[in-house]
Amino acid sequence: MKNPAKHNKPRTSDEPAELRRRAELRLKDRQSKKAPNQGDADDQRQLHELEVHQIELEMQNEELLDSRTAMEALLEKYTDLYDFAPVGYLTLDRGGVIREANLAGASLLGIARSALINGRFGHFVSVAGRPAFGAFLQQVFESKVRQCCDVTLQVEARPPLEVELEAIAFESGQACRVAVTDITARKRAESDRLILDKLESTGILAAGIAHDFNNLLTIILLNLELARMHTPLDEKLARHLDEARKPVCWPAA
């Protein structure tokens, strides 16, 4: 596989011999369009060398300008991708100071991007979550591999925001890129699911208890009926057995 970086090298990196050959061709083309110059052979040779060197410089300058234009176009393209990404991106130094932020990141933190720069990201993390965030940031720089952490952001005049942080340190080891994703809806759904699971478990337990209770009541009622059928009863005892067989009506809470 070709190395993309090598394949896209500017033409200014051509070997001097190749640059010389191209300059000679351009000079030859120019000279064919003007009358030949008569003079001393040594002077002609020196003039030729100067003209070739001038053309080499012109060609290198043209190539540098082309490379600069291409790099500026790429920079503009990736700046747009960074700024308008749906995920918040921040660049933090080792102390957690915000060095860069895209528009989504500034929006999540509820502050203008210009005012965000040089502020500490930890100030936006809930007090309870700051120790975990500090440990996470330390691990990012020590491990040099991607790390993840969930924290709660406390933004003024807004409800708490649950976010997932995903970060990796730069090669320099002096800063890291952090992706900030709002997971509030996901956390709420997980909480609702947990509540539903608990209610479902409670319902199953209650149904089991009711089933067992009904079995016991059936046995009791059957024994009451047998007692009424096979035991000589006076009026008072019969009345008590009939009362015991009636359904219970519990008073309302």
C-alpha cells in the first residue's frame, strides 16, 4: 500500500536533477519565442545558468503557493467539521484548563466559546463527580489510550446534565482531546427501565403470595365446610362457622 503522506508530497520535494530538467525545458520554450542572443560563449553559459536558476525558483514558488492553497482549503474544511460537529469537542491541558472548544461543546456548557477558553472544565462538573473526573484526567495522560467516564455537569440556570467523556492524549502529552456526549435521555431511560423492572418483580412476588394465600384459604374453607357437615352443631356454633366462611371485607386505608 502506498504511503498517503509520501504520495501527497509537494512537488518542491523533487530531486534537484528533475527540477533542473523541467527548468531547462521551460527556458528552451521561452528562448524559442525570442531572437537568439549573440555574444561570448562564457557569458552565454553564465546567462543560461542564471536563467535556469531563476526559472527553478519561479517553479518552486508556484508549487509552494499551490501547496499553501490546498492546505488552507483542507484547514477550512476540517475547521467546519470540528465546529459544526453534533458532539462537543474540547481540548484540555494537564490541569483540566480548556484550550479549545467547538460550538457544540460551548452549547453543552451553556457559555460563549470566547468566555470558555482558559476556564477549568472541572468547575462545570458536580461537586460529587469532581474526584472521579480528576482521576479520569490523570488516567488519560498516564495511559495514552482512550478513556471514558460519566459525569454530571452543573450548568447555571439549567437542570443537571449527564454526559459521557471520551478522551485521548495528544502525542506531545501536554493536552488531550475530549468528546462530550449528552446522555441525559439515556440515563433517564435506564432509570425508568430499572423502576419498571422493580415493579414487575414486585408484581410477580405479590402474585405468588396471593396464590399461596388463596391455597391456604381454600383449605380453611374446605375444613370449615367439613366441620359443618359432620359435627353436631348448636345454633351458636353454626352461626360462627357461617361467619368464618364469609369473604373478608378489609377497611379502606
